[in-house]
Amino acid sequence: MGLFNKIGEGLRKTRDSLMGTVNSMLHSFTRIDEDLFEELEEILITGDVGVATAGAICEQLRTRVKEQGVTDPAAIRDLLKEIVAELLDGDSSLNLSTKPSVLLVIGVNGVGKTTSIGKLAAQLKAQGKQVILGAADTFRAAAIEQLEIWAERAGTAIVKHAQNADPAAVVFDTLSAAKARGADVVICDTAGRLHNKKHLMEELGKIRRVIDRELPDAACEVLLVLDATTGQNAVNQAREFREAADITGIVLTKLDGTARGGVVLTIREELGIPVKFIGVGEGIDDLQPFDAKAFTDGLFGG
């Protein structure tokens, strides 16, 4: 299955729910008026697009309708697609410009963090990169064992300590192994829960100091894994983590299992954080690099 088909299928529930409702609403109007815009804004908010983002989208629609002299309600759909595509557009690629490059992955328990790391490692390995995993989420029971299973599946090395070990020490040993073996990418499974902002900030700060000392010129991404099925709660988690860490990208999982895919728009517009990967299935190749055009086409069905 190609990229566009895979993402389109992964967004089926969101497309059927959100865009299905939008299309039905547009067919019920014979002219474009304020009632149409208000109803559309309400649909977007209900579809987890977020209040501020829904308002901004509808304001842009009003402007374009006026500027272009649009009178047919059916034309709203294409204008809406243009606006969504522009909102999502931007560089969402991983920065892997150094050898090694470092990916720190954070997120609360249950969002698919360890699974996402495993899938990402498998993809990078398939691209010919040598990858080393660091099991630095040492506080959660079974986190280390789960990462070991994924390391075996992906065919990558793993560095681990005992449970409750110092996460920064695990990262130090992982970086040392990466330098010794000439690895291309280090992926560290880090803080698995938001104990409190101060605790998380101190833990990640300690890890970053180790990286800056051991690999001062390394490209370093901090990826936050969020569960799309939680809708606006995922956005709230992103806000909390953003206050504690310099997040460079979002990995949004479980999009195929929810009608709340509109949350991507909120993350991009209100938080200004690029979505770098989306999870659209259970398979090892179902963690897809975010593609604004493919996502927009998948959302609108064309």
C-alpha cells in the first residue's frame, strides 16, 4: 500500500466523521451566510480541531469567500482544503545531519512511546543506518524489557541498566557505545511520565548536559509521543511537556483508531510544534513521516 493510500486509510474514521459532517452541512445550505460559518466552526470544534484553530480557519474562509466572490456553499470545501494544507505546510523532517544524531523520546505511559521508538529504529535500519537504542526510561516497570523486544525485532543494538538506574547514566553509556561503534543514530527512551514539571525538567536537563558534553555538535531532536485518541487531552499534554522541555517534534500515534485526527491542526496552529510522524496502523511500517499533502488529501478524501 502506497503512502497516500496508507495515510488515507488511517484517517478514514476522521474523514468519515469530520468531513462527512462538513459535507452534509454544506449541502443543507443554499447560500453562504454567517449561519454557515458558525455551523462550520462548531463542527470543527466538535471534531477536535480546537476552538482557536477553528475560529482562525473560519476567519480565513470568510476572507477568501469575500475576495473571490464565492457564492456556492459547495465551493467552501475546496477553500477549506486549501487553508488546511497551508496550515499544515512546513518542514517536518528529522534532523539527522550529524553522525551520530540523537533522538530523545518522551511521553506519558500508554501513548505508544516504546512501540514508536521500535518502529522508527526499524525504518532507520532499513535505510542503512546503524542505530543504537538507549533504555533510559528506567522508572516504568517493563519499559526496558519492551525496548529489548523492539531492538531485537528491528535488529538494532541496545544499551540498558537495571530498573530505577539513573537515566542520564544510561544515556552516557549509549553515547559512548555509539561513538565506539560509529553509529549513525542514537534513540533514547526517556521520561515515561510527567511526575511534575520540575522533576521532568531536571531529568531532561541532566540528560541534555550529558549529550552536550559528550557530543557537543550533535543534531538532537526531542520528540513527544501523543495518543491521537485522547483528542484535546493530547494537546494539553503537549502544552505541559513544552513547558518542561524544548520539544522539536510530535509523534502522533493511533490515528487509525480514532475520529479525532483534527487534533493535528491544533498542534500545528496553536502550539507551533511540527508533527513529524503519525501512526496509522499496527504494522512496523505504519509509523509514517508526516506529509502535509498526503494528510490533507487523506482528510478530505481526494
